[in-house]
Amino acid sequence: MRSDMRPYVVFFRNSIPLRQLSVIMTSEGYENIEIDFTSNSMVLDAEQHGRETATKLRHILQTELDEDGFNIVRSKVRMVRLLKQNPLKNQCPSSRMRFLLFERALDKERIASVINWAEDNPGLDVGFALEGATVCLRGESDRYSTSIQKIEEILNLPALVVTRDTILRAIQIVGEHEKRLETSL
């Protein structure tokens, strides 16, 4: 694969009209767009757009689709790293684990505040790595949403909550997308 090929996976917090977004992105010059409705995500080739992708996507969502729902763009490498660097990997069953993805870098003082808060909540483990955070809740599943809301509040940053299966599916989709791009050369 050429090094300038940049397939990205885009996760969305809210349900958005993915087909309509795909048409808009294609008209903006993006190519090879694939939609995965099961994980509410989209893969697009950002070869010509690079780091501008998140900014352009945010602009399109807000102005053309009137969506202010959180979104995040992650490359395959970053998703794999998220799984590998999971600080709770050996401490929590995957069914109880959620990954939190953030739009921008986290403040170290706020991370420390989240960790301190989590220590006072038995049955809740929180770990941070370069690519995001991992939450493990042992107990009632309805505490997930309130715990994640509290983490977002402390960090002053919205989080996209995904499961390990969603990340694995996205990695698979990007891999398939890369193979198609490679064979089309």
C-alpha cells in the first residue's frame, strides 16, 4: 500500500444519516467511502485531506446536517494501539469493559482528578493510555452512564463510548478497505 493512503474510521456518538453524509463527503473530494451501520461508523480515504479530515467532517456535520453530535476520527494504527495499551486488559472481562475515545488530548491534572474520583467508587476501575481511557464497572450496568457522565464532566470533554467488539470490527473494516485500495492500484 502507498504510504500516502490514509483510510480513517469515523465513529459517531449519535445516529446520523450516514448515506447522506457519504454523498456530501464524496462531493467534497473524499473517495472510497464505506459505511458500517452495525458500529455506526464510516471508513473514508483521507489521502488528499490528511489532518484536515476531522475539521472538515465537523463542519459538514454542523452546517449541512445540523448535527452537533460528537464524532472522532481514528486511524487503524491508533485503534490497535488503544487495545494493546489498555491498562485494564488483564483485570476486567471484556463484557464489562468500555473504551472512551476523546476528540483531543487530555489534561494530566484532569486525568488525575478522574483517577482520584474512581478510587472512591468501589467496583469502578478507570485506566488511561495514550489513545483514550478504559472503564470497567463491576456491578449494576445502569451505573455505566452516570459514571461516564461524571468522567466527561471532570475531564470537561465528551467521550465516545465503544466496546472492544466495535473497535475490532472497525479495524477489520479498515483492513478490508486498505486491501481494496491496494488492489485497485
